[in-house]
Amino acid sequence: MANKHFLTDLDGTLLQSDATLSDYTINVLCSALNEGVIISYATARSYMSSNKIVSVIPWKFPIVLYNGAVIFDPISLKVLGGHWLDIKTTNEIIGLGRAQGLLPFLFALDEEDEERVLHEKLLRTGDLKFFESRPNDPRFAEIPLLECPAAYRTLIVTYIGLLEELEPLKEKVQETFGDQVHIHLMKDQYIENHYFLEVSHSQANKKEGLLEWAKLMKCEPEEITVFGDNLNDLGMFEAAGTKVAMANAHPALIERSTLVGDSNDEDGVAAYIYKATGGRA
């Protein structure tokens, strides 16, 4: 029997290369959801960032945010669960970057479960471009000296820079914290020659996010079909029953996939769902 639960990545997967949804994808997913098909997404983005792009689709089921750090209900707008770094670890990670002349964005939840992004004055190209890509975003706040406030829960500490800048910091964080944290280094899809180094709780990854999502949906991981394109999707590919790599996916995902679908610019996710659900869209 074909899987009835679908969990898709956004950037490079559901979204086109210009970070938009095609009309075809919108029509297929809206129709499928209205027919009772269970579809949701797992992304490195926050709810605010992702919702600005995909809100035209009437999401009904929990979504996985910040690469698995948060499980969020798009109906009640409540945090259902997640994994966050403690304050001491967060500030030590910030200190390691500061020692190498690098400062991160601190993504966190405040005492009211509101998303916050703290940072010092932005001077570097990658940081500025990232900030400029999110105009009028109320989450962002510049502070004189970056550290995690006492009432906050750290979701991700994110450094943006060139590969040769971030690799030594990655090694230092790994050496200092070992398996206490989850470290992800990936090329950014929108800022030329720049990479993201993200540090989060050891269980804040898409594999754990998928497992938590499966519990909420009362299904087994093997019953889920996942779609992805980049290395942060590997965890989903480990846990899910059916793994669909986009034609534009990283070779590591293609190697571990059940099958390779059309690219993100060819509506690969929507085309698969349309066919798998008997064209009910």
C-alpha cells in the first residue's frame, strides 16, 4: 500500500530555485489536503520565514521547524515540542566564534514561545544579505553584546561565512562539545560562496523531528514518504519508509533514496504526490 503521510523539505525541494511555489504545486497540495491527504513540511526555516512563502497552502498538520528543533502546530500556533540548547552551552558556542572573529545569529524562543533572533551589529556580507532577505522581520533584534537571555531557549546558533572561515570553527565546536550538540555545515542556496554553520541540541535534527512528527500523526516512520535535496535531509532519509530525492539533490541523498523524482523547478514533489494519491488533486 502506498504511503499516506508525506513530509517535504522546502528550499530546493518544494520551493523553486527562486524560493517560490509554482501554481501547479499550490493546486496539487491544496487539493490533496482538502481530500484528506496528510502533507506537511520539515525545514531549517522558522515558522515566520516559511509561512511567508507557503501560507497560500492550508497546512493542517504539525510542521517541523529549525531542522527539528521545534514541532509547531500551524492551526493553534503553539509549540508542541522540541529540543533546545541550555544557556551555558549557547554562550560557550558564541564565545568560540568570537575568538575566531565570527559572530552568529541566535535563534531562540522567549518565555511566551515567540521566536526571537538576536545579533550584534551586522558588518559581514553574508550576515547582511541574510538580514536583508527578511525585511521588516520583527524577530530580529540587535543587542550590544550577544548572549542568551536567562528566559530564552536556544534553537540554533547560526554562523554565516566562507567555507574556510567556518570549517575551523566547526572543528573547535566538535572538539569542545562532541555528541552534546548537533552540528551542520551546508552551502547556502541564495548567498553566493557562503555557507551556514548551525549548532543545536544533539536531538534537534530532521531525523528526530520526523520521529516526533510520526508520534503526533499516530503512524510508523516506515509509513512516511519524505522529499529532500540537501544534507540536512539525510536524517529524514534514514528514518522514513520511502525517500524521494529531487533530481537536483546532493549525491549523498540520491545514493540513499528510494527513487529520484523531478527537480524542484519541475514540481517534483507535487508530481509525485499527485500520482501517489491517484490524481485526486
